[in-house]
Amino acid sequence: MASSSDYVGFIAGMASVGGADAARDAAVQAKLDGLRDAFSGPYTVGGASIPARPMFRMTTHEVPRKMSAEVQSLGLRAGVRFPMEAHYGQCRPQDLVKMTQALIDAGRLPPPPGDVASRIRRMQWDYGIGVDCAGYAKQALLATSPRPLPLRGAGAESFRDLDGARAGAFVRLPIETARPGDLVTLDPMPGEHWGHNVIVYSHVVKNGVHVLEVDSSWGAGAHGSEQGGFRRDTWTYDATTKTWGSYAPGTTPPVLVTSGDGPAGDRYHGTYRPR
């Protein structure tokens, strides 16, 4: 996440797309902040209270059967009704926290090196619990939508039928009109297997350049990259040239990558808002 004084000043000098709906947007942002915090613990480790952003989870990352069985057993004992939802990457935040704390209490926290938060995330990766992009977007929609939505069960939600079977529940809009709480879906580039889903956190514009902050749980690669899991990323969209920009994670200083296809290495599909 960009956090320099130059960036803050840049954002402050722009006009919010929400305009007269600023109060509505602020209320939605507060709920999105609350969801981020709910997914992050905190966890009790050695008498200290430690927040840790949730790790990415996708079932293509295989976990030894013994470890998977242990975490399911611990989850049930911790009062989680459906612990497999965390294995599918689409659980409620409170359930992920309960299961993670149960692993900590069982002595499964990896030893140093690394700070406690990064070790908690490593443990989530090793034991195959966390949240994927669709799971995070699903919880964000549940937290911010004023009405019930036809969302799929754990392991079945991907948001790939919003132009078809669920078009009656979601309206597709231009990215230029996105506001906090909207869903943006990305398709994979040729040769790739997975797309992506994010929730818009903020949207400001100046001189035709749209700057969006988006919340999601991002892929962690094959080995559980520290860049995986929850992040609030910044995207740009130049409405004149139809060029996207996104910051490459983990680069110092931040590197802006541009593309005519879409942000974050994928292809833009659409922006959706609950009707």
C-alpha cells in the first residue's frame, strides 16, 4: 500500500466520485475496515494481543491429510460449526480467528525467525486455512449490502455468473462510476488459470485518471508468499487512453505496472453493484 506523504497529498487533492453520497461511502468504508479487522484477530500469543492479516487460501495448495484433519478437529472443539469452510477459503472471519487461535493454543505456531504476525500467517498457510478472493468479496458484500444477496456456499462462490444467472441481483456498471462496496471481477490472461475479485474501498478522480483502492485476499504463489492474503491495493485507470495501472506488490520503491487489459496482471471483466 502506498503511504508516502506525496501519495496522501495526491489523494487529498482529488474529488471523490461519491460527491453527495460521501456519508454513504464513509459508512461503507467503516464496515470494510471492520471486516478487515475482524479477519485479523487479534490473537493471544504469550500473553500479548497480536493482529495478523489473514492468509490466502485456495484448495490447489495441498495440505497433508494429518494436518488438515487436526485443524478440522480443533475447529470443531473451538465452536466452529463448519470448519471445512476455512479449508475452502470462504469462511466467516470469526471462524478463521477461532481456528487460528486453536492452533496457537495447541502449540502449532512456527518458531522464529519472523515476527509473530508473519508466523501466524505461515501457520495458516501450512495448515490450509485462510480466505480466497471470492471468499473475502463475499464477506464484504454481506457486510455492506443493505439487502440479502444470492451468494453461493463455501467452495462454490466465484462470481462468474453475474452477467447471467444472477444478473437480476447485480447491475453491471462502468468502472468510472465505481463506489465503495462495489465488486470488480478480473479474468485470467491467456495461459493463466484463475481470475480475481476485489471490493472497491475508495474511488477518486482528477483529469480523467481514476484512482481506486481495492480490498481483497491476494494469491500467495506456490510457497505462501508474504504478499499473499489481505491487502488494500491501489489501481489507476486512465479513461482517455483506457490504460490500467497497478503497483507490483513487494517492490521498493513501489513500481507502477501499466496495461491495456486490466490491473494486477489480469484482464478487466466488469464492475458490479447489488441492485
